Amino acid sequence: MGRAHKVLDTLVTDGRAAIFHTAVNVVLASSLVPRHLRRTLYRALGFTIGAASLSAHLNFKSSNIDIGDRVYVNEGCVFDNLAQVTIGDFVHIGPEVLVGTTSHEIGPSSCRAGPTQLAPVCIGAGSWIGARAIVLPGVSVGEGCVIAAGAVVTRDCRPNGLYAGVPARRIRDL
């Protein structure tokens, strides 16, 4: 009975994930769905979204996201939001940005990807995240920051700074 119960639990969990993925990352992410309707349907699925403009072809892992007002998210962004992602008002996110909340502890040499770790991400109001930037788990981007295209943000960013590079570092004050 124990094994059959585990198999059934796995089927139910995988089925729910497949339904979520299809509804959110295929149907709602389609270019055929108008932005205002996409935002409304995301809200109906439990997303917290203000007056934001969400482009097509976005990818979400869950509804753990809080998007403020006057936010613009460009096409192809991936939100690995198993932990909470918070995006402040007036944030602009360029195309193909990755915001991650999931990583792994370093494991033994037999399997370096150890146990899963979750950590929230916060992007402060007024920030601009450039194309193909990566924001890693546990990072807070301060208000008014600019994250350069292709930057990899591995630690918190103080407000009103330009950050660039791999790993991203503060280039100058804004």
C-alpha cells in the first residue's frame, strides 16, 4: 500500500505541475493573448500583479510573485519562483532575464548538486534589469539600480548604483 500511495502522490503532483505549466507557460504566454487579459488571468491563478505590462513568452514555476505598478517585463524572461519574487513599482526588466530562487548546497564528490535551497529575490522600485541578466537566489537589488545586460548578480546591490560584470559589481553611483 505504501508504494502505491507514493506512486499516486507522484502522479497527482506531476499532473498539477503539468496543468500549471501548460496554462501559465504555454497558453497565457502565447503572443495571441493580449497583455491586459494575460495580467487578469495571471491574477486569477494567484499571482499578485499591479498595473504591470507583461510581455509574451514568460516562464513561471509557481505563483510566488508580487509585481508592482508600472512594471514592464520584456519577452522571454524566466522566473524560477519557487520562493517569493518581489518586484517593486516602475521596474523595467529586459528580454530573457533569469530570476532564480532555487539552488543547491554543494554535495560530496559523488554528487556535487546537494540538497535544494530556496531563497527569495527582491528587485527594488525604479530599477532596470538589462537583457539576459541573471539574478541569483537570495539577492536584493536596491531601489533605483541599473543591472547591465549580461550581468550575473550574486549578492545584494545597494540602491542607486550601476552594476555590471560576472559577478556583478558596482561600477558607479547613480
